Amino acid sequence: MHEYSVIQAVLARVETEARAHNAHGVRAIAVSVGALSGVDPGLLETAYGLCRGEGLCADATLEICFIPALWQCRECHTAVAPSGTLRCQSCATPAQLVSGDELLLERIDMEVR
Amino acid sequence: MCGTCGCGDPHIIAVPVRDKILAENDRTAQHNRAHFTEQGVHVVNMMGSPGSGKTALLESTARALGQRRRLGALAGDLATDYDARRLETAGVTARSISTGSICHLDAAMVHDALHAWPWHDLDHLFIENVGNLVCPAVYDLGQAHSVVVLSVTEGPEKPLKYPVVFRTADVVVLTKIDLLPHLRGLTIEQFEDSIGEVMPAPIIMPVSTTQGDGLELWVRWLDRQLMHSYAALLDASTSQTL
């Protein structure tokens, strides 16, 4: 379950950013997880609960924005359904992924008082 | 202002980051890639289930290419150096990466494994990832190409169940095709259909490592990629000279 490694990377970045902003606590961490990112939002939440610790992130919520997979034709840009063969219905050109592979740390809400 | 509820508390600031969560791994992977490109080593990340035939494919590759190419492998497993020893016996310069309880290789593990190991003189370096169709897909290692090894005994529905690893792959090597007559009603077309639902422009190579069927296509593909690596190296050195 690589979600533990992923959440460790999130927590390390949050710590760096919090230090840079002289924050003494974190209220929220916002991430985006694409349907084809290879990360399961539920498992990421579980991993966060186990890894957040008693420090900076003890009271921080993890906001996960799920991004569905969107495919389109490489040539004519017609939308291609994510189920079925990944080729354009009208011209048979292979599809390209427009969104859905994101794995991003979007925002951190910090307490700076 | 607080980005969670918009409460206006001046002591809460919303800091936008908008960066990849695995940015650190990606930086190390780019560092690895730069090393490989500078040395003209063609690197393949080999992924697949445990028992799909990754090591057997590399043994066959060594039999087919060993006389004219220098082959190396980093074999990732939770425990034992069994695969690395098998590959050494087959004539491949091999080293194992024991991950302990970690279900995938990451770029730093690959970078560490390159130290004090003669990878510079290789033509092809195969990174045999931990047997797993899920986690390895998430981590860039610095490879030029990703290959999924899928055996016919796993069934044609596997690409649909594990789409991420297939989507990120350049090639699918379909192994153990000599067993197809023993698998009721299964055909290569069924695998091609399901792979086509998760890869837009799939390259599929059906092989049997025990019979030798299809290996020529795989070897030719490797040869072609090596030529591309040399061309990239030549381009880089020419532009430096100019």
C-alpha cells in the first residue's frame, strides 16, 4: 500500500512550508487525486489518520478533491468515453488523457498567530 | 484568509502550493535519467505481477542478445536476491534491491543501487520492479521506457482491473502464450481487446520464453530503442561541441 509513502511525502512538504511561514499549526491540507493517479482516496485518508502524528498536523483535516478521468481524441478533440476502446469514435485516432492523472498538493491552511 | 471555511480569521493563511506530491521522487528520477542519457544506457522499468515471467523474459533476452549487447538488471523484491542470482547465471550483470516491506521501487532506491556498480558500460539496464500491478506504476525511476509483463494465465481482465500500470506503459509483453491451448476459450485477441481499453495506442508482444515464440519482436524493439539512445547521445555531444 503505497498510500503511506505518498502521505509521508505530503507531510514532509507541509512541514517545510509551515516552517517557511513560521506557522505553529496546520488547519487543513488540500490535495487533488486523479482517478488514474494510482492512489486510492480512501486509503490515502486512512494513511493520513495513522501518519499525521501529534505535531503540526494533529488537528488538520485532509481535503481530497477527486478528479475523474477525461479522454479526448488526439486529432479532432472529441470526447472519448473512459470505458471501451480508447480510440475516437469518429476517426479511430488513439485518445489522449486530458485529466485524471493528477496527484497534487494544492493548498495548506496554516495558523500563524 | 482561511481557505477551509472563509471565516476571515487573519491568523489563518491559505498557502497555495499546487505542486506534485511526489515532486521529490520525480527530481531524483530526472537525475537518474540524466545519468542514463549521458552514458547512452537504455533503461527499462519492468513491471508485472509476481510470477508473470519478468525474470524468465530477461533470461531469454540474455540468451538472444547476450553475445552482442551488455545487459544489466536491478531486481527489486521484498526479500532475497533470488532473481539477481538467476540473472547472473544467465549472463546478466545483476544486483538485487531488497525493499523490506515496501511494495514498489522508487527513484532514490534505484539511485542508491547504482553506486559502486558497473552500470556505465551497459547497453540495456532492466529495472525489474517488485511484483505488483498497483504501486510501482506511481513512481518514476528515470527509465526511458516502461514495460508491463502480463502472463496469459492471469486472465484478460487484469488490464481492466489495474488500468494505471497499463496506461503508463509503452509496451505490454504477453507471456506464456504456449499455455493458451490449456486455458479454456482464451485467445490473444481477448487480451488485445482489454489492453485497448486502458492503453490508447498499445504495443503488444505475445511471447513464449520456453518455446522462443515472439522473442524476435521484443529483441528487435530493444535494438531500435538502443539506436534511439545512441542518437540522443550523439545529438547531445554534437550540440556541446558546437
